[in-house]
Amino acid sequence: MTASNNLPGAAAQAGVTELQPSARMPVLFVGHGSPMNAIEDNAYRQSWQQLGQELLQRVERPQLVLCISAHWITQGQGSLLTGMAQPRTIHDFGGFPDELFAQQYPAPGAPALAQQLAQELHNPHNQQALGVDGHAWGLDHGTWSVLKPMFPDASIPVVQLSMDYSRPPAEHFALGQQLQQLRERGVLIVGSGNAVHNLRALQRTQSPLQAYDWAIEFDQMVAGHVEKGDLAGLSNFQQMGSVAQMAHPTHDHYLPLLYAAGAVGSGERARFFNADFQMASISMRSMLWGA
């Protein structure tokens, strides 16, 4: 590991230009839910804070975080990696308090490394190298809302990987499989979405809510595949028909799970956390492999 990656703060701001061999990094899938979870002192944010502390204590400090967020969709142009030195904090939501819009996560990017990784990885449908976005995107709330509680000093470089929504689910899983190799080079893989995500069916009330039957059924399907180690089977979620349609009117929040699942090695067991629902139709189920 390079010296700059051992140090928080200014030293890490220079970014990382190459990855060094490391102990195998974990894989995370985080149900991020409402953007308000980034600032509310609730059980979700507390769990992210505790997890970040645990990871830094139990495993080697990551040289890079590679995040696949539900909120960066590329349509028909393959997948892209962010390649800017200082990715901006994107507030990609509306109707929330000023405090949320004031949030910043000034983690450095890794431009040279993004270019290198783009050549190592490829789009499964045409075997072409990934693209690099040097200016347009940044860190959207699917990324910073969970990383800020986990790693609040924002010293670990972060690169986002976009999802080409035009491609079938199995190809997203296949691209996730390519990420396995990065785990032994100091890269923490983080998928950020939701196992169930239907904003049309939200129930906004302060009273305790029971999740919908279809939401529970789909969430249990996800958990069952993970518990059995049938991670490739997660790609077949659309075979659940109307239940899948209710759980994901669009499946942008499901796809990050396929990337995380693809990056899991043979025999690795998942640890579930936050296995409940927010506003009746958003599963917050989250998973950690390899730690």
C-alpha cells in the first residue's frame, strides 16, 4: 500500500495512481433509502457509522472505494467510471430541507486509476473497455449519503461506476464478477440501492407501518438467494412477474445489488443488517460479505 493511502486528510487528497496488493477487501450492498437518512440520527445512519468504524478496525484501510449507485444511469453507451480529481457532491433530489442540500463529501477522485481500470474492465455485451467521465458526474446521493457516515473524513478516494440500463440484468452481474479481482488490490466495492423500491406506494406517516405483502415476498426472495449462495440467481428477478413489477416499477435500485453479488467470491457468506422497511415500500436490507 502506498504511503498516501495510510494517511487521512491532505496526504490522501493527492489521489491514488496505482493499486497495491492487499488483504481481500469486503463487498457491501447498502439499502440507502431516503436521502434524509444522511442527516437524521436514525438507526440506518447509526449502522453506517458503526460499520465504517468496524471496517477500519478489522480490515486493511481501503486504497479506493468503488461505488455503484442506483442514481448514475447511462443508457446504451456502456458503463463509465468517474475520472475527475475532485468529484462534486451531487444533490440529485428535490423537496428536502436546506440542511440536506448543504451536505458536502469532498472525497478525492482517482483520475489516473480510473483510466487504468477502464482498460482492465469491459462491457460484457461487446467486450469493449469502459468509458471515463472526467467532468459531468461526481458523487450522487446514493454514494455520499452512505459513505459520509462510514468514512466522515472523506480521505479515501472514491470512483463511481455507472450502470447501462439498456443491458439485461445478467450482464450487470457479469460486470460485477470482473470487480472481484479488485478486492485483493485494496478496493472496497459498495453497491448502493434498495432490494425493494417503489416510490409510488410510499406511506408517509409517523405511525409504525407494516410493509406490503408483495414487498415482503420480494425481499424474502432476495434474502433466500443470498443465504443459499445462489447469487447468480438474483439476475432472474423479473421471473417473479407482478411481484417484481410492484417491488421495482423500474429496476435501477435493484441493479447495484447485482454488481455487489457478482463481486462476491465462492463460499463467502453474507451478514445482513438493516433488514426492515422504510415507508412500507422501500427495503433497507443491507449485506456485507468478506468481513
